[in-house]
Amino acid sequence: MPEYRRAYLPGGTFFLTLVTYQRYPIFSNIENISHLRSALAKVRSEMPFEIEGAVVLPDHIHFLWTLPTEDKNYSQRIGRLKVLFTRSLGSKTILPENLSNSRRKHRESNVWQRRFWEHTIRDEADFEKHLNYIHYNPVKHGLVSCPHLWDYSSFHKFVRKGIYSSNWYCSCSGERIQIPDFDKILEKAGE
């Protein structure tokens, strides 16, 4: 079995990817996005951190989180988020039924993939590349034609702050746009 090693940097900023079990589109249901927001708020109240950027797609989530100065434990926060969200679903939510023997043995649910992907942000340029990746992700996956058309993203917050223009990588006017090169990020994004 491979040995996974994560980088833990106190006060660091981390790009994170969480994927649903068998890529089931749990977040196609708007109510589940509300459950996710509630779970995230609870985790932040228990273990503070800043959400620098985020996007929620039907079967996965990307975050940029910055931890407090002396704190490096993003894994604990992700574990808690997964548990709280899973508990919030109740029995009404339809999920994949084909659990493996391994998942049954470890009493794992059919909501999340076991692992998650992380990347420690190195500098401002690295932060910007990952933030752009997050905001372009709904377009990359063919869910919308332009970033501003996706509601479940921090993109709109960055437009209000004047960091992005509302037509950032927008093709609404029929213009052909140059697609950003995210090849290096794809290697570590878990997609």
C-alpha cells in the first residue's frame, strides 16, 4: 500500500479537493449545498480558518484555506467537515448503494471518497493560479460557459472586491477566449 505524506505548514494556505464517493452528484441538490455551508460554519466555529476561495460542483469541492498562525491541522478540519455533512443528510438523500467490503469493514459511508488532495500554496503567484483554477472549474467541467454563471463559487465575492472583472474568461458575447493553462494544477487537483 502506498505511503501518503502530507505537508503541514503552520499558518499555511492550502488548496484542497474533496470528492464524493464514486463521483455521485450530491451537490446537484441545492439543499445539500446548504447542509455543506452549515457543516463548514460549524467546523470554522470549532477550529477557525479563513476560506480564501471555494467552488462547489456536483461531485467535488475545491477550497483555498488559510489556517491560524500556529495551526497546521487542515486534515482534522476536513474530517470534521465530512462527518458533519454526512450526518446532516439524513435518510432522505439517495446515495450509491454499492459499498465495497473495505468501506463496510471501516464503517465508511457512501458520501465521500476516503482521501482528499492537498497542495501547500508557495507564494502569491501560486495562490493566484489556484484561485483562478477554482473559479474556472465550472467552465472546465462544462457546467456553464462562463465563470460568472456559476452560483456556488467565491468568484462573485472577488468581482465585488474588484479583483476580477465580471467578464473574466467570459464568452457570453460570442468571443473565443484563450483557455487558461492549468496542466500543472491538474496533476495535484484530484480530478
